[in-house]
Amino acid sequence: EGAVNRIAAGEVVERPASAVKELVENALDARATRVTVDIADGGRTLIRVTDDGHGIEAADLPLALSRHATSKIDGSDLLNIHSFGFRGEALASLGAVGRLTVTSRTAGAAEGATIRVSGGRMDPPRPAALRGGTVVELRDLFHATPARLKFLKSERSEGMAVADAIRRLAMAEPAVAFTLRDVSDGGERVLFRADGSDAAGRLALVLGRDFIRNAMPLDAARDGFHLGGHAGLPTFSRGNAVHQYLFVNGRPVRDRMLTGALRGAYSDVLAKDRHAVAALFLTCDPVLVDVNVHPAKTEVRFRDAGLVRGLIVSGLRHALAEAGH
Ligand code: ADP
Ligand code: MG
């Protein structure tokens, strides 16, 4: 079971940022209004996610940390997924690749409870002091798998990838307050902070007020798909694609087809080495898209990719034409 867990774990957890993404998604699924992420050494020695969500019952803690344990589907609504997580693999995977401690307290509970897993071995839950919500702490990621450890980049770039993951989730959930802190060497340096806001406020916070002044609002629809969000004017382009935020039904995704469509839309107005800044929100009936292509869930597969690409290219080109480009 330990070895099996470690294999599955590699699929879900490639680096600190993927662990952070899973843990923050769990916090969001638990209806948290405030999520705080602390990392040390780029997330390699410590990732701690604190939320004020509904918590986990003490009796359910061992199950939550087991493989294929999810409280989020009942089998009948696999296609109609509204929560972020639905595979029940993340916590078990994290417990297989690092030292994992989950402390939680539900609203009705007299006290909190904590449980620890290391190397896939679980201790029974113990009572713990906590006001409410959940704290998940992952220490020494990949300590038992030096080969994976070797593939991690510098602390700085792992930390940047964590910040990137947080920005994407923060953009997806504007009403939730997010804080990301670097607590390396006993310090406490705020890397990202966002108070709960509306979509426009969150967009301005993540991409800057200048972006709003230099962006085109999008509103296009075709055959059950809708494209919303904002795309930057060509004059506001960047030398890299870091600030391209893509969402499908409210989830952050990374998808070559979508990125390609974005690039294609600007091909006449941007030089090859320039990249548009954009936050694109694509929505559709969940049956038209498969978000479960890869365990890390950032790739998507559309039933009709050509249709989606066409919508993005024409929606953006229309907006560019309106703006005089
Ligand atoms: P999934 O999210 O796919 O269900 P996970 O392994 O990520 O699987 O989590 C397992 C279960 O643990 C979840 O279904 C949920 O019931 C519980 N859980 C995990 N994190 C939290 C959290 N932050 N708050 C409340 N419940 C949580
Ligand atoms: Mg999850």
C-alpha cells in the first residue's frame, strides 16, 4: 500500500506548488472565507494551509487521509462536478511523500483533533486545541524520495510557482481572502495578500490597476459556451506568459489549446516574443468538458475543441477590432 501510494502520489504532487494547489482547493471546497498559506524554503521543508472552512469530524480524519476517500461525490454526479476535488487522492498522496499533519475542528465539536501521517503510516487521531476550520501541515516534501527531491528547482522558483498557483486560485475565488507568507528561518514575509473582494477588485489586485485601464472586457457566446473576463490591449503585452489566467467553469486550468487560441487571436497585432495579459473565463455545461484528464486536473478536454478555439479567437479579435486594432 505504501508503494502504491507513492506512485499515485507522484501523479498528483510534482512540486510544492501542486501540493499547495490541492490543499487550497480543499479549503475552498470546505467553504473557507479566509485561506492562509505559509511556506518555508520554497515549500520544500514546510507548507501550511490554514482555513476557516467547515472542518473535518475527528472520526473522519483517518478516512480523509486514506486513498480514494472523498466526501465530495456519491457516484451519481461524476459529470456534474462543482467542487474542486473529487478523486480523494490528494491528502493520501501528500501523506505518502511528506510528513503530513491535519488538525481540524467542526463547528459543533467540543474540541479539535489532529492526525499525523509519515511515509504512508498513520497515527490515530488525538485531541488538539483549535478554534475552528482546518490546518494542514506538510513538512519535508519528498524526504523519502531523493530522486524527486533532485528535480525540484531553486527555492526561489518553487516559491514563485507557489505564488502563481495562489494567484490563480485567488482570481477564481474573489470573495475569499488569501495570504501567502514565507516563514523561512523563523521569519514572516508576506508574498501575496488579497482581502475578500468582487471579481473586478480581485482582477485589479492580481493584474494591477494599469491592466484594467488597458484591458478589453469580453462577452461572447457560441453553442453553449460563454467567454468572459478581460484581455489586455496589445500595447500592454509582456515578454512572458506568466499573466495569462485561464478558467473553465471557475477552475484555473493550463491548457495548450486555450493558450494557443489566445496567441492566435493576437497573432496579427503582437510580435512573436510578446504575450498578451489576460484573464479568460470560459463557462459551459459541464458535460461539454472533461476536467479529469490528468490527476493534477489543470488540463481539460473539450468535446468540441475547434468550437472553443473559434469562440476565443473570434471573441478576442472582435474586442481588438472594437478597440481599434
Ligand atoms: P478530495 O478533495 O478529492 O475529496 P482529498 O484527499 O483532497 O480528496 O481530501 C479528502 C477529504 O478530506 C475531502 O473529501 C474532505 O472531506 C476532507 N478535507 C480535506 N481537506 C479539508 C479541509 N481543508 N476542510 C474540510 N475538509 C477537508
Ligand atoms: Mg482535494
